Amino acid sequence: MTDRKRKQEPVDGHTVKRGDKDDLKYMSGFGNDFETEGLPGALPEGQNNPQKCPYGLYAEQLSGSAFTCPRETNKRVWLYRIQPSVKHEPYQEAPSGYHSNAFENIPVTPQQLRWAPFDIPAGTNVDFLEGVHTLMGAGDPCTRYGAAVHIYTCNTNMKNKAFYNADGDWLIVPQQGVLHVTTEQGKMRVAPNEICVVQQGMRFKVDVDGPSRGYILEVWGNHFTLPNLGPIGKTTELPGKTVELIG
């Protein structure tokens, strides 16, 4: 566990408050195997799926790759829940708003396009999920091939709701406002100049401190991976900067 000390830093004319007495702790590294538990002894030892889990928890596996993938490409996480997923309440349909993946019926233009900054809602409460607007995309999530670009604008927390993307991974890039992302594996505080990735099938919710805006890149069929380093090889230290990877 690494305790990341944060301080106030100016970002695009705004002062982002980073850090207080309840600052989060992160496990550093990318592509590693981690384990964490909410209570001492909650994780079973020597096996992933015992007949009886500690504290009466239920073992479930969330898989992000094919069952036959070799170890080095296998993506999975074991979760130990108070209640199994099948105990959820009936789902209720929610309006999709401006979020779409139906690109086949949209006329394609060769013109160069640009957008002015999207207005952040004022006078009405809009949460992160309600504020997602699709800008562009190609492919089809049903064929497991393609990508989409979205903008989000919001001003309130996701209340009594959570979301998971059954199509692909989301890479979220805040432009204004700090996001407090709660996932099934823990919490993240994501400020401008930072990014976070929420993998396919992972339930999460987003809270905000105030008016917020940013970008989302969605990919279907593959997971986000770090790019190859090319001529610099295994060295990730740049002049005057050190690249820190948080998994």
C-alpha cells in the first residue's frame, strides 16, 4: 500500500484540493496481482472458492478474458460478497439520454469538425451517468470491435444507483472537477491531469464536489494496455519527471 500525499495544485485556473485527513491509499503497479480485505481474515487462504468462506461471504469471480487464456493474459478478480449477485433487486429501465452506440445510421461527413465546450448543467441536477453525451464512434459492441468517444457533464452525485458497462472498458479523463469513483474493488479520487480506467463488467458509481466535465474513451473487444516503450526500453523516467503507474 502506498500513501499518496496530495496538496492544492492549480489546474487550468482552478485550485484542486488534493488531500485531507481521510486521504485514500493506493496499491501501486500496473498489471500486478493484488489482494485486500475489509476485515482481518476475510480472504480465504490456499484456495479461491472454498465451500465455506470466512464471515459467511459468497465467492464470485469476475472474468475479463476467455477461460482458456494462458496465465500471462488471464484477466480475473475474485470477490467475496455479503450477498451473491443473484440476490439483486429487479432491474429498472433508465433513459439512455444522449449515450448511444448506433453509428450505422448516422451520415458520415469528411468535414473537419470541432466542438465548443459542453455546457455544464445549471438549475437542474444531472449525475455522471445522465450527463454522458456520445460524440463519435465506429464499430459495434455486438461484434466486439470498435470504439466510441463521449463527453460527460454533471453537477451532482449518483444517488441510489450504480452502473456497469457490459460492452467494454471506459477510460475517464476529467477536464474540470474532481471525480470520486467507487468501484467493487475500492475507491479512486480522479482530478484533472489524471485518468482512470473502469473495466468491463465492474460496477461503479461517481460522486462529484461540484460542476464537472470531462472525456470518456470506450473500447470494445480489448482491454486498455500500456503502450510499448520503443527505444527507451524499460526506462519510464523522463527528464525532471517520474511516471507513476497506479493499478
